[in-house]
Amino acid sequence: MALKILITGGTGLLGRSLCTKLLQAGHDPIVLSRNAAAARGRLTPGVQLIQWQPGVERVPLETLEGVEAVINLAGENIGAGRWTASRKQLIMQSRLGFTRALTESFQKLKQSPRVFISGSAVGYYGPHGDEELTEASPPGHDFLAEVCQAWEEEANRARELGVRVVTIRTGIVLAREGGILPRMVTPFLLFLGGPLGSGRQWVSWIHIADAVGIIQLALEHTTVAGPLNLTAPQPVRMEEFASVLGRVMKRPSSLRVPAWVLKMALGEMANLLLTGQRVLPARALQEGYQFRYPGLAGALEDLLILSG
């Protein structure tokens, strides 16, 4: 059944791919954007665009009326700069502000959306060493864990209106069009590739096709509610990630980047790369999702070899 779906963060890496797949599935995606003119060139033709300045304008209720699903992916890029006090505040408040504006607007509608899918991240769990983590695992206590907990709590306010709420705890999304993979590929092309830090930290990754696929599952399966991990079923250590990437690219993978170099360059943000979580997609598997790329080698071969 075709759905009218409102999306925030639709011009981001995951949002763009999601909009394309939703169109192909016969749905009607509508993207809220701060700059609709610039966004138009980044999205597949056929995606509707609505200009919205969060914090300045209210969410356009006339656009929300009749919307059956809302997907909230908006928030300041956590990897765009050093985590100064002001930047950490922006990372937190951008997510809470977007989400609060949406949930408050639901209260003013004649009919609330049936499902609200809102962003989160595997950072929710914080560092947990080798422990396997599922949606039932407890939250961590570092900055990103606090951001994710507050973000999910804000989204869950929509449950009071009878809305089915799904919070997607996203891992490292691998895509050829952007994200972390092109930045990791560059040093390997120069024969300078290798693991970051100790190499023992876990990397909970997911191919972008599967990330989109699990979101589509959350849209369609009314039994899905609460947290949902967007990760592949086979997380790997950083040293294995580098080894597989080198093998796929036919490049060496032995030049380790010391932790102190990353900490000097990135400050607290280096923790994103130096600590990790061993996260499993327990709920997606329980719902019967079939991963196209369960293993890292197949995912990287698809993204790098087939892209030329």
C-alpha cells in the first residue's frame, strides 16, 4: 500500500538513498529541508520538497495532515568538527529541537501519523568491550550515549498519542556516495592504509542497502516498535576491517594510525574511532529481515569493485 511519508534529514547520505527506494516502492516521500532549492539537485526527481526553517518556523501542519509515516533523520553532523562545548551543545540541541518540533506538531493534527521512525545510533550503548549488544542492552554513560538517550526519549513522547515509535540505532553506514568509506579508501589508494588505534575495537557497520531495507521493514511491520539496531549481523574488529578493505582494494593494510595521533587531531571526537560496540541486529533478524550483505567482504566488494 502506498504511503505518504514525511522525512527530515532527507538530503543526508541515508536519507537520499531512502527517498529513492521509497519512490521505487510506490510511496510518496516528502522532504522537509532548510534549503529546498539546494536540496532539489541532491534528490531523485519525484520527491516533494517543503522549505522549513526549524527554530524559526513551525512545522507546516498542512504538509503533515494526511501523512501516515514520519521518518526523522535530522541532526548536526557529529563528525564535522572538534567537540568543543558549543559544538556538543549544537549536536544535542539540533536533534532534540527537530524531534520536539515534530512530536508537538502531531498533537495539533486531526489524525497523528501511524508510525514515527526517529534516528539514534549505536553510540547509545557506549563502550562495552567484547560484549554482544542487542536492543535490550543498557545505555552507556559517555557524551554520545547521553545524546542518543535524550533523542530517543524525545521521540517516545509520540507514543502518548497512540503513534507507533521506532528508534533506529544506526551503526557505521557504508556507501560509495559518502560517509566514512570514501575517507577510509583514500589512504589505501596511496598505499598508506591500516587500522586506527589498537585495532581491537569493534566496528558495527551496515551496507546502505540493508540500512534502507530495515527502515522499510519498520515502516511495513506494525509489530516493530521501540529500539531497532541498524547494523549487519557480523560486526568486525577494526584490524579485520582494515585487512578486508586492503584485500578488496589489493593494497597493504599494515600502517597503523596511533591513538595519540587521532586524539591530537580530533580531540574527544577521536573516541568515535577508538572505541566501539559489538552490536547485533537482533530485532531485525527476529522480524525475518534477510540481509543482502551480512559479511564485510561482500559489502565492500559491492561498493568498491562494482563502482569501478
